[in-house]
Amino acid sequence: MCVQCPQGSVLGPLLFLLYVADLVNVVEKHLLRLYAYADDSQLTLDLRRDELAASIERLEWCIEDVDQWMSANKLMLNVDKT
């Protein structure tokens, strides 16, 4: 990640968060929230039982947009964890 940062440095995760800061805009477009720490990100959404199908569809569209954003920024989505 950070070629010049020593192992265990706090700069690596901080620089990564700055690098992916635009990802928040992609996620918020779908009315979801993004929580990020170091190289781990989590999407969350509020839903009601009667809106379950629409919420799942919204989440799927968001994941597709996140995948496209990541590809454009030379990152890879881990589909095994998604």
C-alpha cells in the first residue's frame, strides 16, 4: 500500500482512507452508509420489513457501483467477503 511507510505505521491506513474518501459519495447516492477502518469497509442501510425487496435491490445496485468505482481506481472488490 504505502511503499515508503514503515511496517505498522499509522500512515498506511490513513493514506488508504484518504485514497478511498470519494467512495462515500458513491454509497450515499444509494442512501446507504459507509463505515471504513484501515482497508475494511462496511455498507449499512436502514430498512423496513415491507421494503425488504426494494432495499436488497438498492444494496445490489450500490455494490455494482462500488465495484465499478474500485475498478476505476485500481482496487479490487473481494467477492468472497461481499
